[in-house]
Amino acid sequence: MPTRTQCEQICRFPGQIKHGNTIHPPKDHYLVGERIFYYCDKGYNLNNENILECKNESIWSKSKPFCKKD
């Protein structure tokens, strides 16, 4: 009986942020529903929410945030 191949949708890592990092070590790709948590170094604040979620069609829920000096 032939097996059915199913392609999984993935999101590529959107990249590190200047003056910040991710809470968990970054991966090359993320499955739908997986999240990335960003934070800023001391003396900086995020301009946006710190959580990005991989959505259908291999897109992230939001743009990657950036850190602004206090």
C-alpha cells in the first residue's frame, strides 16, 4: 500500500535582534504553532510584543521586534 506524503509548513528563523536575544536557543525552522520569545538587554525596551508565532502558509504572526534605548 503506498504511503501518503504530507508536507509540513515551517517558518524560517526571522533572525536575532540588536541589543537583545531569544529566550530559547534559535532553531533553523519552526513548525506551525511554535513560538519565539524575544527580550532586550538591560537599558533597552522592545518596540512591539515579544512573542512571534509560526502561522499557516509559513508566515510569522508579527514582524520581528527591535530594541530601543531607554
